[in-house]
Amino acid sequence: MFSKFKLNNLVYSDFNEYESLGKEYYAKIQTDIQSSLKEFIEIDGVIDGTKLQDSRFSTKQKFNVFLSHSHADEKLAISIAGFLKKELNLDTFIDSCLWGYSNDLLREIDEKYCRHSNGTSFDYDKRNYSTSHVHMMLSIALARMIDKCESVFFLNSENSISIAEEISKERTVSPWIYNELSLADMIEIRPINYYRDKFFQFTHGVYDAVNESSSLQIKYEVDGILREFTTLSKNDLMSCAKEWSANNKSFKSALDYIYLSKNIIKQQDILIS
């Protein structure tokens, strides 16, 4: 990761024309997971977690942008990804579009290992154990993907962040948004050439957002983390698209225009020789 941005005041109506493009984009690069759980169970009955994680939460493909968002904003996120691809030639990772198997995997494990002997209900402790493993796999895969992407975009909306009026702090009730923002806060910032000098081939591979319960809510303060994110607006993105369309041969990536406009890097640092 080289940069972090929070997308403020973006609404679906501003990008809805790109939704179909976003859907087509993800349809092209995702594949169905055909392997069953039994393929990862070894002779001694133990599940090979490493192989299972690599299969269900592959991080082999390369993306320019990691887009963190609330599950309620998925349509807007897909539309933004369509915009970024069409107008800026940027490949965007959205976990809900590419890793749509965490709930299915958890259900498959629970059905095999976590039922009571009566067969009609699940054992609480076993369910906690299986959930911790699947969520651990997902969290590690998210960390790897954030580290591999040049930029992290956080879709800052009422669905993802709430303002606590009494102390004016930004909070989230989504454990996965909290996880992704915390990972982006902890992962080392790498030099930009780390992402520009390597050649990557797209492979295929793919988490429906883990259900965010409406009955249980736990809030996490994230305002300190978000202070390290540079703000991007609709106008910033549209201006970048216009500049990229006119001058794309002079730069390696459309992200360069964003970096320049926000004084993250200087022009001489990114001009192609």
C-alpha cells in the first residue's frame, strides 16, 4: 500500500451509469469455487487450513485499488469500480464481489463438524471455533490484499460511519470495516515503485460480506485512523478522469493525477522518461 483515501459525499446517482460496467468487470474475473470441503480434509481427518484459504480466499490476482465499503453501499461501490475501470483504467478489489464464499464455507464446516449429537441444533462452542477459523482466514487474506494494492479507498458514508454527537467522534458498527481500516493503518507504506516496477498477471479467484447483525451492535472509534486518509470528492475523481483522458500517455497510472492534486508526490517523480 502506497496511499489511503476516504471518498466523501459520493452518492449512487452520480455513478449509477457505471454499475453495469462494474458488474461486467467482476463477472469476467471471478470464477466459481467448485472444490468441496472434503478435498481439504487429510487422512487424519484434519482440515488443511492453508490450502483451504488459498482456494477460497485467493490473493494471487493484482489490483490497483482496494475499496472498503459497507455492505449496504455495495451498488455504489460496484458503480465506482466501473467508473475507475472505464475512465481511469484502474482495477478495483471489492471483497463482496470476489470472495463470495465465506458464509457458504462456514455453513459447510458447521454442518459437518458442529452439530449436537441430536442433529437438530449446533453446538455453541464448536460454532465459535469454526467461525474464528473462517474469519481468521478472511482477515489474513484481506491484509494480504491491502498490502498488494497500491491504494486503499474507503467509501465514507452514513452506512459505514456514524458520528457520536456527544463527543463528535467517527465510529463504525461494522467489524469488517473496523478490521480493514485498522489493517490499512498498520500495514507498512511502500515506495510507489514497488507497485509500478513489478509485472503481474491476472489470475482468478474470490466473500460475500459476512452478515452484519442488526440485533447486536458493537461500536469502534475510527476517527484517529481516518485522519490519516486523504479526502477525495466526486469532483476530485471527475477531474482526474478528465486529465487522464487528455494526458494518459505521459503517466504510468491515473492514480498519479490524484497524488499530484493532493500533493502526495511531485510531478518529476512520476513522469515517464
